[in-house]
Amino acid sequence: MPHGPARNDASHPSPLRGWSLVVRGVAGGAFMGLANLVPGISGGTMLLAVGVYPQFIGAVAKASTFRFGPTTLLLLACVGGGAAGAIAGGAGVIGTLLDGYPSAMYSLFIGLTLGGVPILWRMVQPLDRPVMGSAAGAIALMVLLAATDPERAGGGESSAAAAYAMLAVAGFSGGAAMILPGVSGAYLLLLLGQYRPIVDAVAAAAAAAGAGDADAAAAALFVLLPVAVGVGLGVVCVSNLVELLLERYRRTTLGFLLGLLLGSVVGLWPFTGVPSAAEAAAGAGLALTGFAVSWSISRLGRAT
């Protein structure tokens, strides 16, 4: 299917002005921010869901070439402000749930991840060699990343420079995922072993700001600053690249995205040993719940 709904929307964005732009921008940013805290849900899909994805891509592309119009600045401020507020408010809750209920949360993440598969599956029909080849390559990449994931394997010591570099890489990956519907930035952070350090740093910074603790806020910034640099670069680079890839290599790109989603389940396996019947049933129920939520959001984004 060489020209799907998302492609047409991106080529012919409907104009948003005034309160419509503000409300949709803030809402889309908030949903995108929450999505970036939850592995499996794509921030790009959230922007599609509220109808600001084409405008946001265009605004970032314009800003990256120093074309700062009032509408561009307003939309970027609304989306960025909404995302920052949602991330600051939700990071502590997500971290607490992961600490208390890791198996349940990872089961839910599996469902959330797989919920994005149906929409991409429809977009790549009929299956052909470019689609299947790129999907297989993406699955192999995700399996490799899962096998070497330091967060799940308990990685070793590293130098400060290497740690900052990894945080910047993680930020770049998360920023890129904000632009690509169907790709979860939080899941990429999980695979890179940076999810909990970043989520914990966001929660600590928010708590420090509320308590007026400058020392604690400064400590959190040592983690968050390289991440912020990476996010900015990821958003700018990918927003300028995404339309080119979909224009020239559309089916290969969509096949790769499909493979990323399918292969990501390997790294989200929720049990450390053989689960009991009750644990397996609970995990399956949570996975189905996550699938229903993510699939519904993807359908909403597709309809928009």
C-alpha cells in the first residue's frame, strides 16, 4: 500500500490556529509525554490521535532551519510544555509501580507494545521481499539488544564520560521515537539500560523543585542535561528525515517499524523463572488489557 492515510495527512496538513492549536498542542504534548514514560506506546501515535502530528513535524523542520514564525513557536511551546508537565508528574508513579509490581508492569508493557502491530500490519500489505527483509532485520536487532540489555542483566561499571554518552544516545533514541508513530521511546530506553535512571532522575528533579532543594535538583540535572541534548538532536534529525524515508523507501521503512514492534517482546519477558498458572493467567490478562488500550489509541490516530 504505497500511499496510506498517514502519508496523505503528512502531505496535506490541515491548518490549526488560535485556541484549536493551543488546546490540541497541549493535549498532544501531554499524551506524548505520558507515552514516553510507558514502554509500548508511541509518542508519535499520540500526536496523530489529537490531529497535530503533521503540524508538529512541519514546525520542527522549520525551526531547525531557523524559520521561526508565530504559529511555529506557539505549537512547539504548547507541545513541549504539555510533554514536560506530563513527564514530570508521571515519572514517580511509573517508577513506584515498576518497583512494586515488576512482572505485572512488564506484562502490561508487552500488550501495549503489540497493540501497535495491527495498524502497521495493514499498512505493509501485501507482504513482499522488501517488507519481510527489513522486518526480519529489525527483529534480529531487537533480539540482539535484549540479549545485551544492561538494565535487565545488571550491567557493570563505566566511566563518567561513557555514562554521559550513553545518556545522550538514549535521549537521541527517545527523541527519534517521538517522531515515529509505532515506535516506543520508553521501550528503546529500556533496551539501552537507561529507562530507570532517567525516570528516577525526572522524579527526583520534580520532587526537588517542589521542595526547593537546589542540591538535589542539580544532582538530577547531571543525568537530565545529556538526555535533553540527545532528545533535541533526535527530534530535529528525525523530523527532517522521516518524510524522505517514507517517500523513497516507504515499504522498507514500514516493514522495519513492524519488525521493531514484533521483536521488542523478547526484551519485555516479565518473569525471571517459570511462572505459576496464576502468574501466567494474570500476566496474560494484563497483556490483553495493554493490547486493547494501545490498539484503541492506534485506531484513533489512524482515523485522524
